[in-house]
Amino acid sequence: MRKETENRRNGESGNRHRLIARHSLFAIGFLLLFGGCQQAQEPVLVGRPEGPYRLELALSPPQPHARQQTTFTYRLTETKTQRPVSDLQILHERAIHTFIVSQDFRSFAHTHHEDFFPLTPQDTAAAQFHFPYTFPQAGTYLIAGEFTHKDRSWVKQFTVNVEGSHTGPPGEVIADPIRTKTFGQYQVSLTTSPDPPVVGHDTELVLHLTRDGTPVSDLGLHLGTEVHMASWRLDGAHFGHQHTYTPAMARMMAMMSDHTSNPTHMAKMMVQLMRGPAQQAYWGPTLPVHHVFPAVGVYQLFFECAPGGKPLVLDFMVRVEDYSEGADTTVHSIVPPQAATEDTQ
């Protein structure tokens, strides 16, 4: 099911320190990051970076227009053989996860072929997947397609220029550090450990949700997990996609830190865990996610969860700092490894 949100810049009062990244600099960052991507829209776009897989994206019409439906069609092949990748692994109930964000981060969507059409044997054999999407406004969009094959997840990225009349001048991307916000009837706070996050080190991000002042206790599963997090740095670089940090994941991480298992084997185990039947570990009001931010900067985060079984999209920003000698990078997790060794499912 496709979800979109308008970024809310409302939060509770407090000290604000805002960094303004001008729209023109952001657009330049997009072009530098995705050099070779299309200014005049091409019939078939090729996902970047290059690698053992080639993900092509065809748009119909080739030049999308705001508020008019566009059909996305993926074709996934092996780069060397050009054969279709016909044995994709289904991760969190979908073959390819697609994340679409506008360059001002005011529009966000997470969508899939299976949200609109059954996945047929013919689709799988041809490694072709399609779905409709309507861009809400003109401008430049960043698209990330994520798939899993042979127990490893891959991300291919595209930029798409959407035509249409602008309702106003180009917007500014504002780095907003507010950690408590209101989304309809929900009040949501975000904490991180360590705070601030440190580049290259594990960070635990914890959401705390209340509904009309009462802690949420009826979170449901959404696409096989309690929460999905999509993240980009404000220049459009360093896309990331994470999920709930469960006791089972904490147990695996503890094994890795104790050097009791090969990291490659552990990565495969993590994929197998996410491919398995969905098991709910959290009903609220807190939701933990782990992520390693790869570079210094301000990141836009989108969280998708389902309180009361209804999809809800939350947006926050965090500033990631460089490591300095003596910095405390300890993660004070709400899911300690010793608790994770018990069977909590």
C-alpha cells in the first residue's frame, strides 16, 4: 500500500538550531551524486551504482507530469549474462521495495508491485515488476529500488525529473533538530544512543508514541515488521533502509561482537530472519531501530509504523557527527543483549 506524507515542521517549543541547505545546492548535489542520470528524461533509466545486477526502470509516459499517473516497470538482470534474476528472495513480503522522495523531502512514498497486482510466475521468471504512481508535484525525485538475492540486499538509485506547474518558488531544505512532533492525534518523540549519532558507529534510534496523551499499546505489523525506516542525507546521498531492532537481532549482534560466528554467515542469518514468518516483538509505546550512518551530515528519516493497524508515516532529522578522540559511542540499548538471549517471541 502506498503511503505519502507532507513533512511537518511543527514540534514542541524549545531551542532550535536550523541549518538551511539551499534548493540550488541540493539540486547540484543530486547531479553530482548521480552523474549520468537524465536531465531530459530517457525512455529507460539504469539504476546506480553499477554492480553484478542491472536494474532498469521504464516510465510510462517517459516524461512524467505532476498529478498524472505514471507506470513504473522494473527489469532486473545479471550484468554479465544479461539473464533475468528469476529467483529473487521475498523480504518483508515484497520482491522489490521502492522508495520515492522529492528533493525537498516534502513528499515520500514506499510502494511495490504487489500493492496493486498479484506477483505471477511470469513476473518472477522475467524479473519484471510494475506499479502505478502519481507524483504530487513538479521537480526532481530520488528513487531507490531495493531487492534481495542470494542472501544479500542491493539498492539501485535513480533520479527522475517531473514536469508540471510549480505552485511557488523552489523550496528550501531546513535541517530541523526537533525531536518531539505531533502527527495528527499522535505525539512522537525520537531519541538516539549515542546522542548525537557518530559516523561509522552503530546508533539506536527509539520512537516513543502516545495517542492523545496515552502511550500507544496497539502497534501492528506493517510489511512484516513493526517499523520501516528510510533515510537520506540532505544532499540525497547515503540512502538507508532499516527495520525494527528485535530481540532476535540483538542476539545475533551479541554473537557477532563476541566473535562466535563468521560475519558473512551472520549477514545471511539476518536476511533469513527477515524472510521468515513475521513475529511481533513490540506493541508500543517504544520502537527501536539500529543504523550505522556512513558519513557526517544531516539526515532526513522517514518511519512507517501502524498504530491501531493503520499506516502512519513520521519524519525526523538527525545530525551525524564525526568521530573525535574520546567520544562515547556506547549504545545504551532498550534491547540489551542479555535479555535477547531469552526466548521472548
